Amino acid sequence: MSNFLKESSSLWFFLSTIALFFLLVFPTMTILINLLSKLNSNSSKSTPPSPPKLPIIGNLHQLGTSHHRTLQSLAQTYGPLMLLHFGNVPVLVVSTAESAREVLKIHDHAFCNGPRRRMFDTFWYGPTGIASAAYGHYWRQVKSICVLHLLSGKKLRPVNLTELLSEVTNDIVCRCFIGRRGRARELRGPISEMEELLGASVLGDYVPWLGWLGRVNGVYGRAERVAKKIDEFLDEVVEDHISKRGDDEDGDAGERQNDFVDILLWIQKTNSNTGFQIDKTIMKLWSCFQKDMFAAGSDTTLAVLEWAMTELLRHPNVMQKLQDEGRDVAGDRTHTTEDDLNRMPYLKTVIKEILRLHPPSPILIPRECMQDAKVLGYEIAAGTQVLVNAWAISTDPSYWDDPLEFQPERFLKSGIDIKGHDFQLIPFGAGRRGCPGIAFAMIVNELVLANIVHQFDWEVPAGVLGDQASDMSETTGLTVHKKFPLLALASPHM
């Protein structure tokens, strides 16, 4: 008991000292820092405008809970290129199409690195995932494997899409990656929790000597537990595939398989020239790929479809036009097929408008400047992290009429695409580190939504509209979902 009291007293003394320091020293330091910032602004080096910052934490306190909305509000005051400081890390915030074009296209070679983040390292064994790996030979090779063997055209016909939204997206990804869909439910919770943690601002990333706070508040431990759950699931899947393959030495065996695990095991078996060794680390490499694909392929697709059904229920006239188009194309058939999609232009406008108004990742995956660069007249130092606010751009009244209104018709006569060529709309990013799975995602989004509205008539239950369909509150995290579940009544179309 005495030891406990001594430890408690020591802890109380430490916390009291910290509190006293902040109360007495912070105001004076803040004044000095702001004066120095003004003096520096008059120096010969031109840097983007910055809001005042606090000592130690910089601008972290200004992020709020909805990062894309907070950053948009700050950009309205400080401009399309805004320099924030998260701890001692400079962070460039990009908020207009013009500035995004400069960073993601004109100076893409300088801004294509992936910054180190504690959460990314926890889930991807250090910087080894496609989204987090440093730019270079390794990153180019792993992206190439995914594009050629996973996200190619032959993988775009995964399953019959007739199930609930929350299950079908995981089922599609599971079918493509591990060859079966029955275990999708096991990953739904951990993947959602991983997405939430990846979107969190971890103080230790920006103020390393305060990294211990992540242990105290439990966020590091939570991430490690979630990562372990996912790893255990993926290890079982790999072992299952290995046992089924046996000692097959046929070099073409991998090409006859239907899922990504078999392809990676085939690459390992045949010693294909990837430029780096794939031996026992195939397990970790595959896990990195799978986490990338599950997070990017299932959770984001679920978010798109969830927002799409929300908007369609709020706009019955759009729902009716979409149903009429799909039923005219499919005729007496019960299902809409992939071959039907090219004859459904209105469907494509609906998906584009959802991606504009509700991009699943409103702030794109962070980048890092690898070398000093000059953007729109401003000097950007090497090591500066970059956040592109895709949502702020896609709802900017400078580019869009009635930007916060759901109007799919705006795309009927518009040539704007979502592939990273038109910077007014970049839900998948752009440049070297743009999403490699755009074609895959669009096929899944269009095919699922087409079948849902083709096979069923939908309505909102009495008394739900005001609380659920009309409530557009958002979750926080790397992927932004509807905060409250959407309840709707489905009746088979006769």
C-alpha cells in the first residue's frame, strides 16, 4: 500500500508540474512564437500562409473532428495552399483544383513519397503497404503486381451481386483475394476499426517525444490488437492455400487460380522477377497487399453505396429515373450484368455525383515532399507532408453550380472524369500515387447499385425519414461513412 501511495504521489506531482508549465509558460511562448512568425513572414523566403500556432503541438488543436470540413474552413481564410504545423512537422494543405494540379501533376515527381505514420506502420509492418511505402523500386513493383494480377479486367466479374450492402462489398473482395466469400463477416469489424484508427491524428507522429501518450490513452494498444486479429485471419488463409496447392511445381498453376493469394504463391514458387526477394516474407507481403485491398476495396465501396442509397431515398425522382434506365436495358432479365453498364449513362452520372458530394476518403492518403519545390510561387521544403482536401475541391462553388446539392444531371453533358485527369474531381487521387483500382471500384459500384435498384423497389419506413435518411452526419476516420445506419424497406420488383 505504501508503494502504491508513493507512486500515486509521484504521478500527481508530475502531472501537476506539467499543468503548471502549460498554465504559466504557454501564454508567453504563444506571444513570442506569433511575433517570430510575423518576422519570418517578412523574410526573403516565401512560404504559404499559415494560421497562428501553439508551441509544441502547432496547429493540431485546430483540426476538429471532421478534418475535411475544418481544413476547408481554414483554407477559406488562408488560401488554396496553406501551411500548417502538426507538432514540428510542416503540413501543406491543398484545397483547390489548380493547387492540386500543381502538386499531383506538375510537381508529382517531388510529392510522390509516403510519410511515416505510426498507424500505417502498425498495420503494414513498417512502410511496406502500397499506400504507405516510400517511393522507389519496391513501391513500383508491388503496385505493378496488384495492377497486373489483381486489378486487371479478368478480375472484374467477381460474384452475383444481390446481397446486403454491408456484406456484398466484403464478399466481392474476399472472393477476389482469398477465393471464397463465406468468411467476410470476420473482417468487417476489424477493417472498420482499422480505417478509424488510420484516420486518427496521433500526436507521436508529429511530436515524437510525446509518443508515450499513445500508450497511456490506449490508442497504440488498440491498433496492435486490431492488427493482430487481421494478421491471424490472413495467416490462416495463406496456410489453407498452401495446403491445397501441395507440391505443384507447374509454372502456370498460378495463372489458373482465381484469387490473389494463389498468384502471390505462384510468384514465390516460380521466382518471378519482381526485383526483390519473395520467400517466407510472402506471408507479410501478402498481408500488406490484403490490408491495402480490403481497406481500399471493401470499406470505401461500402461508403459509396451507403451514401448512394441515402441520396436516392432522399431524391425519389432520381431513384425512379435510375430504375427506369436499368429495367429498360435489362428487359425481362432479373439481373443487370457487366455488359449492360455501358448502356446505362444515367447510372454513371449518379455514381460520379456520389463521388463528388461524398468522396469516401475526403482527404487523400498523405504524401510527403521528397525535395524542395516551388508551387504557385511558394517555397515548399523537403520533408513537408501534403494533405489534399478532395472534398473541398469537389464542393468548391468556383467549379460547381449548387455544389452541395445532389444533381446527377450535371454530368450528362460533362466530360469530367474521376481518373485523375480533371482536378475538380479526384476521389481516387491523381499522379503516381493515385489509386490503382479505379476500374475495379467503378465496376463494383455500378454493378451493385444497378442490381439493387433494378431488383427492388425501395422506400423509407414511416417515421424514419427525419431521423435516418435526412441525417447526413458523418463518421470520422480515413473513410467517412454515414454516422447512423440507413433503414429502408425493400420489396421485390414485379
